[in-house]
Amino acid sequence: MLVSIPVLATEHKQPNQPAPTVYVQPLFATRPVEQGTSLQRALGRLAQALRDGFEKLGAEARHDQLARLAYSPYLSSKTLHFRLFLSNQSFDCKYLFVTFDAFGKKIAYTPNVPEIWFEIERGEDLQRRAEDVLTEHFRLLERREGKGSQNPARFSFPARAFVTTLDFNAFPPQKFQKEEFNPFARLGGGEKLDGAAELRRGGRCLDWLYPDDLQRAVGRERATREFGRLLSRKDRRPVVVIGKNQVGKTNLVHEFVFEKIKNRKNTPAHENLVWLVSPQRLISGMSFVGQWENRLTAILKEVKDRNHLLYFDDLLGLFFAGVSASSDLNVAQVLKPYIERREVRVLGEITPETWRVLKEKDRSFAELFHVFRLDETDEDETLRILLSVRRELEFKTGCRFAVDALPTALDLQRRYHREAFFPGKAASFLKQIANKFENEEITRAGVLREFEAKSGMRVAFLDDDARLERGEIIEKINEGVIGQRAAAEAAADVISIAKARLNDSHRPLASFLFLGATGVGKTEAAKQIAAYLYGGEEKLLRFDMNEFVSPYDAARLVGTFEQPEGLLTSAIRRAPFSVVLLDEIEKAHADVFNLLLQVLGDGRLTDAHGRTADFSNAIVILTSNLGARGERETGFSRDERIERERLPARGGKILSSGIFQPPRPHHPVRKLKPRRRRAHRAHSAAESLRARRLRAAQLPTGARTGRGSKNRQRRLSSRTRRARA
């Protein structure tokens, strides 16, 4: 039903805000209260809150509160200035009054003191009558609470206050249903559900966001017209929008809704609406067998009767929602027959990688959709869109972008955010900056500092005008790793190359292979690099390769279809600016090295759902202790070739290797207690034995077993004879 109620709107101006904040609430009730940067935005939020309130109040046995909330007489409003005298004090007050006719009398009401309602006689002055009633009211309160306890001026509105009207559609239940326990619910039985109520509970109507809360698609007029034509076809064929991350798929849908409402003619306001539905919300709260199926069936019936459009922004999630240990039935299987019969209109949004996964999952379901592809904007289109976004942000937040701020933001997003695409990634970054620096000028330095706060990367590394000294890098690394200057210099060289943009942008910033025995400082060096370049040791993502020695363990890094959150892909997706440490890489399964080729070669890794994890902003460090020779020699040997051959032959993508030497006499070495010294010698002996076995495994069969002719043994190289000994 269409509801029209009077609304009280007040403006509150803050010192640091360019525009006042608007607060709105029902005139004859104190709740709900919503706010917004504009009147339309605040009214839209209030309408949504009132729809939910009408649904809850309409389900009760008595409708007293509902009637008061919906009370809407013909009224007039007036703001009065007057002075009240209490306890030898005077108070200047500014109250808003409304008057209306009811029960054959003229009634006055003020929202400043909502408990005051009084009658006005014919020909009586409103201001004089209001002063008398309010004076009597506050004097009565003084007698109850004590002399000097009342301050009528504090109820005055601080700024402008006025009354407006809000029209919205509400759907309260038609009849009261008493809640009763259903003993057959566990067996799949249940009562008949209200499709409209379930749709509001599990979805969000985009039409109700019009006009201010809808996102606009600037510069996409041609795509919007073609998209609207597909959704308006009489065959009701479902449509899927395929585009890369942040190219503007959601904005395109919102722009379609905006144009649809603006050009609406002779269409009931409660029909032909666009509902955003989350697959997981469809099954939330459903604990018994058959409950979510009943809810979905009721929703589909409501959508069919009202000609609504179901919009899923997680199309692949339909295949997981509803699956449990006792049932393989999912939402997609229930929805599919309705789509095949063209009984409901469906709109989906998906990325190309996820679309391929969906086709592998159910090709017949994917072929039901008409594909609409949305490409990334070119440089000129991106610049026009961002200029429009900048003007809008400056108007809303009062900030001012300097001339060089926008090019800097574009350059940073282009260099360091490969997982997202224009124009969305740059527009989102500008919005974050504008909201943080309201009423301030945003300069190039401010953009760099904000990106540093977001990513952790130092401004000295981001800014081309700033210098990053090689000696400073070496000094910072040596603060935590003593006596490994060669390894620190190797790390500094690669970081300097990345700073100069001479590295491959499609690979990680740097790739290191740290070789040395346990305890020489390989992990500590990785921590120092993370702290120096990314702002803290918490930016170190460490994976112990002892835990990935089987093919199943290797699959855990990228996830499976049943458990798509891979350990490595999800970690780098949450923290793309970090150091990835793969400790004791020689112990990993061969499948891990195949995954490592993708990381080091392409700077990316795809999980089981087709989502790409970007490693181009990370530093990858591999460590190995194959350099341990014996219990007295803890560093890497002079002859590096034999030791390198023991690693799998997949190191061609590694940019640099760090050789960690044993501690020298002039370096401080911590003394061990006798018990710890014995444990240390036992550990070193075990390492020495393992190293000798590995060396023996690399020798020819004859040299290892002593078999073969004497002439052949004489031809063995001196290096092989030393290894045999």
C-alpha cells in the first residue's frame, strides 16, 4: 500500500563540514531517526526503515503504534520565538508548532516537546496559547524535580527545522498469524510463507535507493542503452554482465535503475522492481530440512507475480548456498527450472575468471544467460570519468584536489593495483582520500602519504622524486642481521632496481633464494626487509614447506572447489604488499615448484574459484639449509655449484641469491649452556650426516659404491674425489 506521512527535518551545521547534515524522523513519533548529506538521501533511508517498521508492527495483534506512526492529517506548520519565565529566570525558545483539525477541534503539537498536545479555541492566538501551556508544563516539572531543574531553551532546534512529506510503499501482513511451534518442521513441513516479506528479508530493493543512493555510470551512455534494451525484451531471457574487477558492472546496473525510475510511466510503484539478492541471505536462519526451499519458492512466486528482476552479484555463490552434509541441493538447482521456463527475470554479475569456473560447474545453466560484456575504459574515458568524480567529491566533501593530485593517483593505481581495473580502482581511491581530507587541499604529497598508509610501502620507494639510498637499505637490514653483508647487498641491489622501475612489472618486485644453515639469519633478513619496505614485520607471510610435502598439501596453497580459500592466494589477496617467505623450499613437493613457476614468472596465481591473486607488489623469498657441511661449518661453502644442483632445476626465475656465511670470530656469538651445547652438537651432527648422504646421492654409481675399473676411477675429477672422501 502507498503510505504518506509527515516528516520532521532538521539541519545541523558542523564547523568542519561544507554542508549541513539533515536529520529526519516521523513527525508524530521519536523513532526511527535517519541522517544524510542531503534531504533526499536522508528521506530514502527513512523510507527503508519505515518499511521494516510497518512490517513488524503490522504483524502484531494490535495496531496502536502502527496507527500513530501512519497518522497523516492535513496540517500547517509555524516556527515561534518566545520567552519563558521560570524561577526568576528567563529562557529564549525557538519551537516548531503544527496545527490541524481533529474531532471537530483545532489541535496544536510541537515536536520539541512531543508530550505536549493542546487545543486552540476559535480566534485564539497560537503564540500566546503556546506560552501559557509551556510555562505551566515546565513549572509543574519544577515542582516535581526541584527548583531550577528545567531549561526550556535546550529543547530548541539548533538550526533550520521544517515539515515535509514522505511517500513510500509498505507491505504489512494482511492478517495476524499467531506463532506456534511446528513439530513437523524438522521433517520438512512448514507454514505457507509470505513471498513479499521473505524477499524484503533476504534482498535489497535498488529502486528504493533512488535518486541519491544509486551509483552513477559516467560516460557509459551507450552501454546503458544496450543493457536496458536487453533487460526489456519480452522473451525474459536472463542476462549476465561479464567484466573484470571494478570496471563498472555494479554502476551500470544502478544507472539502469536510475533511468528506469526517471522514465517510469503508468507503472505501479510496487511492481517491476530490481531486487539485489545474496545467495547466503536466502538460506540464513534456515536450520530445518526444506525451510530455505520454501522461502525461495515463495520469493520466486512473488517475483513472478510482480514482474520483479532478481539481481545476483555473486552468481557462482548460487551453487554453494543450501549445500549441507545431508543434502547436495543448492539454490541454483531450484532456480534453474524457473529460468528455463522464463517465469522470472534474472540478472547476474560475474568476472571472466569466475564465469569460466561456473561453466565448468554447470554449462547448461551458463548457456541460459545472454552475455553482456563490459570492457575496461581507455585512458581518455578514464580521465573524463575521474574528472567528473573529482567535481562530485569536491562538492560533497568540500575538499580541493591540486593539479598534480589526480595524475599521481592514476599513476599509483596503474603501477600497484594490477588485480583491479579502471575506472573503478582509481575512483575508489579518490573517494577514500576525499572522505579523509574533508575541507582540505589534497596535494601530490598527500596522495602519496595516503597510499603509504593503505599499502605500507614507503614514500621514498613510491615517489620518483625521492631518493632511496642503497647504503640505507644495507644499513637497515644489517641492524637485525649481523655479519651477512653480502646477502644484504644482494637484497639492496634488487630493491634499488625495483625503485628505478627497471624490474619486470609482471613479476614480483624481487625474488630471493637465501641459502645457509639454520640460525645464520635467513628469516631475520626477511623480517628486516618487510619492516623496511612495507612498514612492519607483520607484513611477513611465512609458509613452512615441511607442511607441503604431498600433492594434497600443495593444493591447499590455492584451494579446492570444496574449500576455495587457498592458504597462499587468500593471504596475498588480503595483504598484497608483503614479503612471502617459503621456508626450507627443498622439502616441498614437486607440485609446489610448479605453482612457484607461476608466481615467479607471471606474478599471479589463480585459486579454485578463478580469482587471481597478484604477487607483483610482493617480495618472494625462498630459503634452504642445504649449505650445511658439518658440525663446525655452519655457512655456505665456497663451491656453490654442487649445492645449487641439489635444488630442483626451477630457479631460472630467481633474481638474486643471498649467501649467508658462518659467524666470524669478531662477530658476537652467544654462548650456549652445557645442555644446550650438547643439543646443538647433536643437531649439527644430524645436519652433517644428512648433507653427506645428499652429496653421495649426487655422485655416479661407480664412484658411490666403489665398483668400476681402476682406469675410470683415475679419471674422476679432484672435486668428485673430495666429495667421495
